[in-house]
Amino acid sequence: MSVTTETPTPGQSGLAALVLLLRFHGVGADPEQIRHRFGHEIGVGEMLRCGREFKLKARVYMSTGDGWRIPRSPASRCCATGAS
């Protein structure tokens, strides 16, 4: 039995991330409806528009990654140090 795996395009990854975040916030999001409404390539602009249409506060936040140097919770500290 062979399994084929496709590498998702950035637009497909964007759609998956958007649907995940919408569902996390309690919005019943259907990926096919979002794709139909906003197009096949879901980028930052489409994510912002979609979030705002669902009455969520949506904005772009850029991080340099400096905040990852000091883990805030014991779980992330464990993962960051490689401890079990």
C-alpha cells in the first residue's frame, strides 16, 4: 500500500491555519466556504478580512523571535530545554 503526501501550497497552509484559529475562537468555519469566498490562495490580507467578517479583532503582529529565549510556562520551558 502506498501513501502519497502532497506538500501544501502557502495558500492551503494559510487556509488550514485560518480555519484552526476560527474554530479555536468558537466560529464554525467551513474551509470550502472560506476558499469560495476569499479565493484559493489565503494570505495575510484574506485572513484579516475573514476574521473581521466574523467580528473578531484581527491584526498583523510581527515578532523577531526574541520572546522565545525565556520560556514563560513550565511546559514550554521543558520543551525548550529538551527535558522530559
